[in-house]
Amino acid sequence: MIGSSFIRIISLSYTNRVIGILSTSLVCALSQAATEIEVWHTLNPANRAEFEKIVKQFNAEQNDTKVELKAFADQIALTSPDSRALAAKRKPDLVQLDDNRSPDVIANNQDILPYYEFAKKYPIPDNTSILAQTSGFIRDKQNRLLAFPFMAEIPVMFYNLDAYKKAGLDPNAPGATWAALQAQLLLLRDKAYYDCPYATSQQVSVHLENLAAMNNSLYATPNNGLDNAKGAVLNFDTLFMRHIAMMVSWKKVNIFSVNSNSNQPDGLFAEGKCAVLTSGSGSLGQFAATKDLKFGVAPLPYYDQLTPKPGVPFVSGSALWVTTGQPVEQYKATASFLAYLSKPVVAAAWHQKTGFLPLNDASTRAADVSFYGSIPGLNRIVENMRQATTKTNRGFRLNGYARIEPMLSVELDAALSGQVPPVKALTTAIEEAKVMSGEAPAPASASNNKKSKK
């Protein structure tokens, strides 16, 4: 009996070891079977956390693909020499790139595979249902998608509900026009005692690009450069001159406190230090995740003297671009991941948690209806984006805009700080943009002028 029991124990022990070895082997096999893909992104901390949740869920629900994320602080860090050196060793499968208003240029890069070509070879369900209204910024002249528009956004106005109440203002009626907003900002300064009644992030988008779109005007002529970017020039007419002059006056009376082309002022609004903020809708996730911050959202103001009805802003933001030179299995894995992101439930949750625009109609229908009622004004923003596009809000194209946009921000800084009169700043911007886009020759240097005189 003792011998028999001992043998059984030995047998069980051996069996357990075998099962353990087989289990380990199976796990290893599954691990080896999973195709790894890497996604590089520049999402802010709140949106990064949501993206990480989606990726974690995707990795847990299947064993064929494993997605690895690599976060960068911003687009400058993502395109730095260090990042390029890293990409030379291991190119990411998907990379988040900001809209530069010249998507065709990005698509023609040797490291980029246009999305429509990729999707033709590796079909993705729901691919054809991507909303045209929210993806125009990433399409070519033939209306073909060049990248996956998962981070599309528009500029909006956020406002602090408690601040409005403290100032005796109706929190359900933020200023719809710039004149009405001015009156409210004065009360926020004088009655709610805000040192920062108004701040703006993404100042070029808010105070130049979408100043045109919101007032049903052209940002560039002819036809916003959509027929042909070559020949298009900035259309800074009296609307722009008057608006920047008004913003300078706001600076002088301390109702416009902080301006930047980055999203840095978002933090001041999240901390409750600024009462009103204009920024991208993709900042909503950060604010929604901020404890004790009660806020509403509204369209950018417009000038009712110029248009009886406000326009719709340009859709911009960023997108996920597919890279070239990857093995077939990695492309299949990439398609699998993008198909997952396209699922209505996933896309709806992403839209609601971040403030990025809905990817497709199905994601809008799958969204939690109560969410839109939880933030005053949000439902109106989404409904506005469902409107048909017009010639003034379909987008714009300007050659060299990736270089032009930073220059415009510098000129805005100079005007808003009082260093340069608004008219001079905008006139200088027009001339410099012509040179940067190739529409005008570069001015001769002082040394060249001296040589010519000799």
C-alpha cells in the first residue's frame, strides 16, 4: 500500500510537471504567435490614458496582435533627430501626425503608405462609413482617405460654470458673438474677480483660420486653395484687421490674459484660474477628468455684423498614418487594430472621453445620450458638425503651411503684446507666407542690396 501510494504521488508529481511544462509551452506559443505593432503618439495625459485603456482591452480580447504604445511630449519631440534615429532601427507601424494642411505632401513621403492604398489591400470593416464632415482635412482631391482620422477636432469655447454664476451671468448663455463675449468678460473681471477672464490655446486656429470659417469668409484665395494650393494666398482682409485690433484692446483692459499656439493655457482653465478658454475640442477629456471643474462648451464667437448666421469651423487635429516597409503580418495586425478602433462602441467611448469628433455615424448612435446632457452645449457642437460643408469650411490648402503656421503665431504674439500694430503684423504675415509657399521670391538680403549698388 505504501509503495502504491508513493508511486501515485510520484506519478501525480510527474503529471503536474508535464502539465506545467505544456502550459508554459502553450503560453510561449501564443506569445510567439502574436504579431507586435508599435504606435507612436503625442496625446495629452488624459487622452493618453484613454488610448492606453483601449489598447489594453484590445490586447486582452485576442491573441493574434499585440499593440505597443510609445508616447512623445509633442510633435517636435516625435520628429526630433533622436526619434528619427529610433525609427531607423524600428519604424512604428502607425504614427500620429498633426494636420499640416498639406496631407498630400505627407502622403507622398517615402515612409508613408496612404490609408486608401493600405485599406484596399487589407480591408477594414466600417471603413466606408467614416464621416466625410469630420475627415475632410485628411483627404486628397479625389476624396480618398490618406490617414485614419481618430483624433479629429475643432476649436471651441470652454467656460467655467461657477465663474459665470459668480459674475451674475446665465451659465446656459455664453457669448455667441465677440461683442457679447466682451461684455461677459468685463463682468468676470469686475464681479467674479478673475485675473484671467479669457485665455486662448491654438491661437492661429482660433484667431486666424477659424475667424474666417466662423464668419463664412475665405481664409485663403482663391477658394481656400482647394482647387489648387499653388497660387493660393492668405486672405487677411478688414475682418482680420479689426478682430486682432479688438483682441489688442482686450489685452489693454486685462480681459485677455494668456495667449499661446500650444495647449499650455488649457492647464490654467483646468485649475480654475481662467474663466473662459478657446482651444481644441480634444481638450475636453482633460477637463472632464478634472475634479470639481464644472464647465460648458460653446462654438467660437462670430461677428453678427458680417454674417447673420455663424459658420462652422474647420476640422483639423491629427490622424494615424500607416508607414511603409512593414512585413505582411504586421500590416494585417495593423488592419486588425484599426478595425477595432472603428467599432461603434469603441469609437463612441473614445469620442465621449476625449472630445475628439465622432469617427462614423454608428459611433454617434452608440454614444451614451446622457453624456451630451452632462456638459452644457456639447450636443450643439456635435450637431453643428453634422451640417453639410460649404465652400468656406471644407478646409484649406496652402503650400508650406507647416512653416507658415509657426510664423503666423509669432506675428500674433507681436501684435497682441503691443510690439507691432495689428495691420503691420498681418501685412508682414501675408508677405512672409507668400515667400514660404513659393508664391513670391525671397527678398534680397541687405548684403545683396549693397553688392547691387556697387
